[in-house]
Amino acid sequence: MPKRGYHHGNLRQALVEAALRLIEQKGPTGFTLSEAAKQAGVTPAAVYRHFEGREDLIAEAARQGFLMFADLMQHAYDKYQPSPLAAFEATGRAYLAFARKHPGHYIAMFESGIASNRSPELAAAANRARNILERAADDLSQQIPADRRPPASMFSAHILAMSHGVVELYARNTPGATSPFPPEDLLETGIGIYLRGLGLIEPDN
């Protein structure tokens, strides 16, 4: 029987998909290239025709993830135009939705230790995703007087940090981490508190 990896005609992508499954199961450092090759149905030597090593394979998974992430964020941003507030809040929800739907990509992107500037292609994909949230933050922050307005990059970094924290603690079934509230509610109320602090939404009565 021919090796499955050669039969499907796209060995490079089959290896990425195998790596994503292994990342979900074992983490980014918990699998070997041999395991990825086995899942793709080829010999370990065949991997090196496409990737220099495990980190190179994970970096490609991260690059593809950032492209998908950017598309999702852009869709959320565009859908709620022309309201800067609705568009900004939608990008936050999109972050959580992506982490839930694509955990292997998410881990490769944010938890693998792979630097986003490892290659120009990975850096471009990561920057595109970050720039969408920064643009949404900049749109919304224009409503703040200039002397009290945080830089858009700081604004978006705060929201990214909050979103990542909710994902890590409550959205991916972290052992021992439970919350009486859904992750979506935690993120929405957290962003609400942050925006109230900036004077961008009215305080609760």
C-alpha cells in the first residue's frame, strides 16, 4: 500500500495538520517529528523535504493560524461598522471564538515559544492580525480627549492580555480552573469595566 502522505498530494499541509492534532493532544513540545510523520503516513526523512525541524513545522502552523485569525478579526470589525464600540467589542469576541474553535493553531501562535518574527511570512501574518485590533482600538479611542487618550497600541495590548487570560484560565478546560461564569461573560464584563474606566461607555446605574 502506498504511503498515505504521498497519495493525497499535499504532504506539507498534511504534516501541518498532523502537528496541529499533536499540539492539541500533547502541547507544542510534547511530540516529535517522527510522530507527525507517522500521522501523515510518511517516513520521518520525508518531513525534511518540507521543514527544517519541529520548530519550523510549528511556525508554519502558527503562520496559517494568524492568517485565519486575521480574517476572523477583520470580519468582526467590518460587520459592526460604522459603530467603533460595536466593532471593538466584536473583535474581542472573535479572539475567544478563535481560541475555542482552533486550539492547535492558538497554541502554536501564542504558547509554543516560536517568535512571531521567526520569518518574514510569520511576522507579516501576526502583524496583520494585531493591526486589526489596534485599528479598532484607535477608532474607539478617538472619542477620548487627546490629553487622556492612551496610545492605540497600549489600548489593544490591554485587551489582548485580558482576552488571553480568559482563554488560558477558563476557555480551554485548564485543569483545576473553574469559573461560575461563562468565559464570554467574563471577557465582556472585563472589557466593559476597562471601557468605563476610559469613559467610553456610561457607568451602570
